[in-house]
Amino acid sequence: MATPMMPPGGNSNMDGNPQLPPTPGTDMTGICFRDQLWLNSYPLDRNLVFDYFALSPFYDFSCNNEQLRMQQIHPLDISHLQKMSGIEFSLSEVMEPHLFVIKKQKRELERVTPMLTYYVLDGSIYQAPQLANVFAARIGRALYHISKAFTTAASKSEKIGYVDGENESTGTETKVVKETIDFKEVKRIDHILGALQRKLQPAPPPPPYPEGYVPPTSEADKGPDNPESAEPQPPPLDPIIDQGPSKRMKYN
């Protein structure tokens, strides 16, 4: 069966004009791509999976694989890719017909630098999140909950030993039961909690992103003007928990 080839200009819209994909290298972990018509027409295997991947917005038309496709050469032919320099895609892991892992990398002679990873899961194409983003989200979420716990504990330690009584039937008087407490112990606990809270450092900066990768930006990335007086910021979105395959916007 012949490999179906994409036109050099890519997909076209209803007016016949070429429809350009998003800027290559941008963060697109929030979307997924699926072409059910193509899946109904062709088998999804290691020979055709790249042609299916080339239909998605994740594909970079400036890659070396596209040059091979225009020359009627299989785009994953490693014997030709090794002689070229620039951006290329390679098929990393295969579990036909359910899972295909495609890596985007930059080749300079014998040096290959990984950039991004994509995977085709049961016909849907996803961009895998950066490991740095996952670590930063997990660390930020942990620090958020720890800081919130210390803030809550410090505020409640001031009320140790005091219990508000229930309102009387008349609703005019309130009983306050005072228990015997050691104020030195309370101050010592306050001091320990305050010292631990001051030692909490913000999440460490993630390692540098791969060359050509544009990380997502949001208002949550901007810190408060006065971090000491501000309350703990909500944790960042987790690329796996909050943006897993089932929660991504479908791109057809």
C-alpha cells in the first residue's frame, strides 16, 4: 500500500488557501489532535504513523523529514536523516496499534539534542509535558500546602486554651471557659512555627528549556509585590494531573 503524502503547502481550508499550523516549538500541552476520517481510511502502524502525525498542528514543516517526503523518501529513513542537519522527528517507541512515541530533536553532524516529545495514543496525538514543568508544578503545589498548613497552625495556636461556650437559650450571654495553659509553651510553639515558615523558600527555578521551546506564560507566573504580607498563591496547574489526555481540548 502506498504511503499517502501530504501536499507541500500543508492542510487547506475551504477557500483553498493553505492553513498554517501554530508556531513550531510553542507549548501545546493543552490540546490534542485526532482525524477520524484518516483513521477510518488507513491503518495506524509504524509505516504510516508519521504521515498521520504530519496532519497535526504539532508538525514542523521546516524539518528534515518534510524534505525527504518531498523527494518520495520515507520520512523516518535514518540513513538519510543522519546525513542532514537541522530539526528532525524520529520514532522512539512503538506498541502497535495503540502507542507511538515521536521525538523532535535537532541534529548537528553527530550531535543530537532532544527538544520535545509527542505520543500517539489510540489515534489521538498529544504533546508530552516538559519534565521541568512537572517538577515545578509538583514542588509548587507541595510548598503551597505546607505554607498554608503553617499559616493555619500559627493562627490557631493563639487560641489554645480558650473555648467559646454555646449560646444560652436567651441568646444574650456567651460563656468562655478558660483552661490552664503554659504560655511559655505557646510562645515556644509560635516561635518554632514562625521560624519554619520563614525558612520556607519558593520553588526552585526549573532548568533551562530546550532550544526553540517557548514556555507558556500566565498571570500566575507574576509574583506578588509584597510576598511577606501576601497569602500563599494557588498552586500551578499540574501538566499530568490537571492537563491529562482526557482534559485536553480536541483539535480536529
